[in-house]
Amino acid sequence: MRRLTVGSARCYCERMLNAPSWEIGRALGIPIRVHLSWFLVFLFVTWSLATGYLPDALPGLSDSRYWGMGAVAAVLLFVSVLLHELGHSYVAQRYKIPIGQITLFLFGGVAQMRAEPPSPKAEFLIAIAGPVVSFALGAFSLGLAAASEWWPAPSGQGFAVLGGLLGFVNVQLGLFNLIPGFPLDGGRALRAGLWAWGHDFQRATSRAALVGLGFGVWLAACGAVLLGGAIGGLFDPSTASNGGWLMFIGAFLFGAAWSTRKQMTLRIALSGTLVRDVMVRAIVTMPPQLSLQSAVDEFFVAYGYGGFPVVADGQVIGVIAVEDVQAIAQGLWSWRTVGDAMRPASSDLFISPEASMMQALERMVGAGYDRLVVIDAGRPVGLVTRSAVAQFLQLRKA
Ligand SMILES: [Zn+2]
């Protein structure tokens, strides 16, 4: 699994990943972080191997031996997930996409990519790199397990059991991630295909996420059948935990795909609309030498707008918003000017009427402005605000 912070796939798991995590080192120059939930997985895996799987597979060893082997297997599992993510990251770096960090958490790992892939081919290669690493690790582990049959017991037996387990887990990791529902790796490969086919990144993402929704429902339904069957006595009671886990993963995939769809719908709507169609044309400007008291009385109260461009000699030199005035004590309003309180203009403040609303929104979010001044041939011709974007989307929905 991979996560994007810029653009389309701001993953649903992002909120969850804000919980405590710790940096444990770096690989390929990328910080590796371990999330709180991963420690629970580590303990659970060690415990279930030490008390169930290993005593069954290798009877007659001491408890401390089982716990030791369980912990080693859990660490190797961790390394497997990390190598899967490093596979994605390595190929992404070949395409000059910076990786913010790799986080290991409850459902595996995520490599945080700071940009969208440049082409469908890049997207496809980055997506399959993770499963390719998992399959290679799986084949290596299974090969090791097979070779250790010829080693003397009991160490040969131990290698056979651990190698077999690790091989099985890695193959499963590769197969699961190949499910063609976005944001799983298979879903990203599907997006690459749809993108190459239709030349529309956003629509391809939206469709791949629709498949993700379907697989989320399907996994959760399979989990519910297993859980219900185990409770009703139809299946072995041990399938109950598998059923619960499948439901959990299905719900997670569904949630991630849902939030991707929602975001894509928004992006498609905003990308297809130009600033000039949404901007407020009746702009009122303020001179910089005006006192804040006059600005409040004659502009903010009189017009009811949240902010105004500040203009001197026909040039926009900044913007002033209600918050900028509120930041100054009321007793000083008669002594301070608009020029003192305004946010000075930078190139990020201006946008062309021919830019898309998506570009305007990205600009506002990126530069921290609530409103942009629309400039045509050097002259301010309108204003576009965050609340206008929200209103536009509301109207479109209606
Ligand atoms: Zn992956």
C-alpha cells in the first residue's frame, strides 16, 4: 500500500497515522517509522506463534524457545513488510518522486509519496514493485525451507518451519496487495491502465476506487460469512478470528476507496471550472493609508465582506481580512493603518481568470490565503475566496 499526501489519494488512514509513531532508522534516505498499532501486531503475532503455531509444528521444545522463535518470526515479518514498501519507494525515487516517510502500522505499511507519478508507466511500475519484492522474498523463504530438509535436526526443522511460514506470509502479502481495488497496489496498477487508456488521471482514479469499494464490500461479506458460520457451529471456531479480520480489512479498504472517490469528484468538478466563472466581479479595494477604524466602519461593516485587496497607485500591494484587523487591539485601530495590518502581496496572491478552480484552491491551501486576487492584463478584475469555492460545490450538488 502507498500513500500520497499531494493530490488524489490522501489516504483515509492518514488520520489514523497521526497517532504516536517512532522513527527507528532510515533506508534509501527515507525515515522509517513504526506506529503504535504495529507494537500490538508484534505482540499478537509473537504470542500466537509461541502458544499455538510453533508448539504444533515443532513439538517438544521449551517455552522460552517458542517465544524466542515467535519474536524472530515477528521481526522477519516486519522486515518483509518494510522491504515491500522499499520496493515501491525505490522505483518511485527512480522517477524522482520524493518519499516523505515509510510508516509500518496495523494493516502493513505505507510509503508516503510527495507527488503524483508522472506517467501511467511509472504508476504501474511503482505499484507492482511492492508485490514483486514480496513474491521474491516468498520464493526465497520457501526455497530455504525446502533446502533445510537436508540439514540435521533440530535446527533444520526450525528453519523449515520459519522459512515455510515466512514464505507463505510473503506470498499472501503479494497476492492480497494485487487485489485490483484502489488504493491497494493492484488498484493502482488498474488505475495506470485506465489512465493510459483514457488519458484522464482523475477519472481513472475514480473508477479504480469504485472497484476498491466493491472489493471492500466483498471482503467484509466473506468475513461476515466466516464469522457467522464459526459462531453458528458451521465452521471450526478458529475461523472466527479470520472472519473478523477480513471484515476489518474490508471496511478499511471500503473507507479508503470511499474517501478517494469523494476527493476525485471534487477535483473533477473544480478542474472543469474556470476562475472567471466563479470569481466575484464587484471588487472593492482599500488604500493602505486608511486607518483600521475607518476600514472597519466604512468597509468591513458597510459591505459585509471578509476581506479586501489593498491598492496603491493602481497596484495590488496586499490583502486585508477580518482576522488581520482582529489581531490588533481595538484601542489601536485609530492609530494603525491598513498598510500596517495587511498581508503583503506575493506572486501566490494573484491568479489568472483562465486558471481552473482546482489551481485556485491548491494555491489558497498552499500559500495560506483565504482569497486570491484575479488579475487580468495587470489589473485586478475580481476576487476568488474559499467560501466561494464551498458555495460553488454546494450549488453543483444541489
Ligand atoms: Zn504495496
